[in-house]
Amino acid sequence: MALARALGTILLSLTWACAVEAQDVAIPQLTSGSERKPASASSDPARPAPPQTVALTVAQGSPLQVALDREVRVKKVGQPVHARIVEPVYAFDHIVVPVGSEIIGEVTRIEEISGGKRTLAALNADFTPVCKVEVGFRELVLADGRRFPLHTSVTPGSGQVIELVTAKNAKEKKNEVKEMASEKTKQAKQQAHQEWDNAMKQLKTPGKVRRLERYGEAQLPVHRQYIPAGTVYFAELNDPLDFGSEVMSLPMASSIGSALPEGSVVHARLVTPLSSATAHQGQDVEAVLSQPLMDGERLILPQGSRLKGTVKQAQPARRMKKNGQLRIAFSELVPPDGIAQKVVSTLEGVQAGKDANVKLDSEGGAEATTSKSRYLGTAVSLGLAMMSARGGEDHDHDGGNNSGAAGGLGGFKLVGMVVGAVARSRAFGTTMGAYGAAVSVYSHFMARGREVEFPKNTAMQIGIGTRAATMPPAAPSASAALVDSDVQLQ
């Protein structure tokens, strides 16, 4: 018994010693400044990285390009107006507001006309002169029925019928790569024209007969005021619009910021308002991409990327109907990640008011043009002046009435015509006719020309490409240096 009890004690002692040693090995000693990581956070090369999400938000200050889809007769403040989105709205790489979405708004202000302007208009037989009308938009309705309340501010320069002007085709390039890029640029401009035409087709724009009726009505002494269908406004958001988020895949993330394809044309909006009257060479200019740049299924530049550049040429309008000129170039591209890269660019297309008469040359320079209708208007004024001057030569002695009416019509339209007819004065008719002809000649051929105006949010198509790296000049060879020294010695 004593022997068995002694053996049991020895076994228990050995078991306890082994347990203590095993316990000391299982608990590692942490070095100073280190931290124990939970087992779930341990790095595992086989485990994929968590997906990255991108918020699909239209930021505050973003403009919505909308156009009235029906004619509006101006009556009072608060009357409703109805419009459509004519350019898609993107968030990152997604269309969140497609073309054709409804916009509901109202007339917010009708400007009062001063007494002086009313007097001048009355002298020209216009007793209901056109007032400046401001509108606002308060609700967005998507095709799927979703409604978003809006708080917007219509930017200056809005409220006119707009057309898309593209640059003239450049001269043919000899290099095959440049030819391919030029063809791709041409296709991009044609696509932009097609998209604009499709957007305009959804509007109930007046035909030629209706436009002629409205023009005739506007010539009457008393007439109603209309805002024509197709009038375009830029409504800036005072509050952001949230459309959720999307998961950015690894291929999408890796393609952002890659090399720009040859012949790339981006859709952008001008952030810096420009005018040939006030712009100066070297002035900073900035634009923001309104649509992403895609290369097939690859995302190259997301919406919101910025272009920075300068004014290369600015020529204000001058007397004798010399119109203004403006040339801008963007030299830096800044994606959302903030890593800028140098680029070369040309202005390939721009949206401008039809009355602005803007044209682009083959290098993207903008110049205002003068309408050819000035020749017809001046010819009519000169014809009326000649009729009034020759009225006294009639053998029937009844030309005084006709000359006074004709001259008055050339001077002060309907009011002048009526006064001239009643007065039956050849002198009055001749004076009014000469006045009307002089005003027409001065305004059409001698006055200051038109300025190039690019208000804020002007939509542009800009051709961009990477800037070729400039190679440092090669060091002259020894033989060339010897020849040069010989020339200098001689």
C-alpha cells in the first residue's frame, strides 16, 4: 500500500508539471506597442476585398437642362409651365434622369417695364412691349412614376431657343492614326447632333405656319406675349438628388484614369461664364464633365471630372459690325481622385442661342456672325425712303399722301404711317423715310458688332487627347561641334 501511494504521488506531480509547461507555451508574450488582433480580422490572401460602393447623387448646384414642351401664353405669376429634360443627367456612370423626364414649374416673375421703354415702344407702334419673364421648376417626374420635389434657380442666359453648333471639319491628316482619330471625332459630333434632334422631337415646337402667325401678331400695336415651345432653361439644384448607390467592380475601378482613346469627345458644361467683351488672354477657364467617357464597356472618366484651361484669344466686338471672337483651350484634366494629367483639346461643338449666330472654325475658335437678313431690312428701309422722296413728282398731285405714309412707316412704323397719311406732308414723309433708312444703315452696317457669349452651364463637346511627351534636345555630336566651330572661325 505504501508503495502504491508513493507511485500515485509521483504521477500526479509529473502531470501537474507538464500542464504548467504547456500553459506557458500557449500564451505568447506581446512586444511593447503591439496589439492583439481578433481572429476574424486576420489577413487571408484567399479572402476577396470588400466591395466598394459609389453614391449616385446629383450634387447641389448641378444644372438640369430643360425645354418647354408646349407654348405658354404669359398671363400672370404662378401660372403653370411644363417642360422636359433634353439632356440626360448622370451620377458617376449611371443615367439617373433620362431624356424625356417631365419637369413641372411655374412663372415666378414678370418684369415691370419702365415708362421710357413704353414710350419708345409706342413710337414704334408697340403698345404691349415684351416683358422679361422668369420661371422656376418644383417637381421632377420620371418615366417609372417616381416624383422628386425640386428647389431650383434658373441661371442667367437661360430662356432662349438653342441650337447645337459644331466646328467645321479640319483638313485631312496624312497620318493614318490621326485620320482614324478625326473620323472618330466626326462620328461623335454626328451622334451629338442626333441626340439633340431626338430630344427636340419630343417637344411640340411650332411649324412654319404657326411661327409666321406669331410673327404677324407680334407686329400688331396690341398683341399677346408667348414663350415658344423649345425655349431652354438651365435649372440649378438648390438641394441634391439622391438615387442610392452602386457597387464598383474591380474592372471598373482599374479602368478609371487609363489612357484616353484617340479621338475622344467629352460632354461638358462651362463653369466659368465667358464673353468676348470682357474675357482676356490667359484668363482661367473651367468646365465639368456632364457625361462619363466610355471606351466600349470600360469607364475612362466618370461624370464630375473637371477640365481646366485658359482663354487663348479674346477680341471684343468693334464698330462697323466687326463681331467678337473667342478661343479657349483646356490643358488639364482632373478626375474625381484628384490626380491631374496634361491634355490637348479643341472645342468641337457648343450649344448657343439661335439669335446669337455663333460659328466655330476648324480649330474650335468661336466667332459671332451677322444675319444676312440685314440686307433685306436695309433694302426695305431705303425703298421706303425713295418712295417718300419721289412722292412729290406724281403728275396727278396725289403723291403727298402716299409719300407721307411710306416715309412714316420707315421711320416709326404704324404710328409714323398714320401720322404721315393724315398730315399729307411730303416734307414729313421724306424726313421720316430718311430717318428710317439712316437708322437701318447704321444698325446693320456701322454699329458695334455682336459679342460671343458663353453663359454659365453652356453645354460643350470637347475633343481631348493625351499630350505627347516632349523629348529633350539631343546633345550635338563631336563632329557637329567641330563643324560649328569652323564656321564661327571663318
